[in-house]
Amino acid sequence: MTPVGILVDITVLLVAAVATAAVRTRDPVRQAVVLGQLGLLLALLFTFLQAPDVALSQLAVGTVVTPLLILLTVRRIRRQPGPGGEAGRGGRGGNR
């Protein structure tokens, strides 16, 4: 097996592990960070597979834009007043 083949195999395993972590993460802020890491790993994988144009697109969109939009959305939702006039709940469910 070639050195590039080994790097591709390792990167695919890391992508699978980080994608699983992204699915299992419940907090939206942490999930955005994990999605950024996943985007970086995918860009690296595309580079190893000799697709630099796809890697650059993934780097821009998957690593920067998507996590940033998620973080801005979470920030805005948490700052909006709820039905009782209070700021965001910071979690799921209502008053318990």
C-alpha cells in the first residue's frame, strides 16, 4: 500500500469518528465546533484524493461558513425574549 493510501485510510477513519461525534453531540455550540473539525478533515481527505478544488470549497463552506451560521443562529435564539418576556431558555423544554 502506498503512503498516500495509508493517509487516505487514516483520514477516512477519522472522518467516520468525528462524524459520529457530531451526531452524538447535543449542545449546538459544541456541535458547531465538531462540524468545523469534520469539514477540515474532509478538506484534507479531498486533498489526498487529488481534488484541490473540492477541498477548497469544503474548507470555505464546511469549515468556516456552516459552523459560523450555526453559532450566530444559536446566539440569536438565546437572546430573543421568550413567551414570558424572558431571554432564551438556554436549553430544551420550558419551566420545570
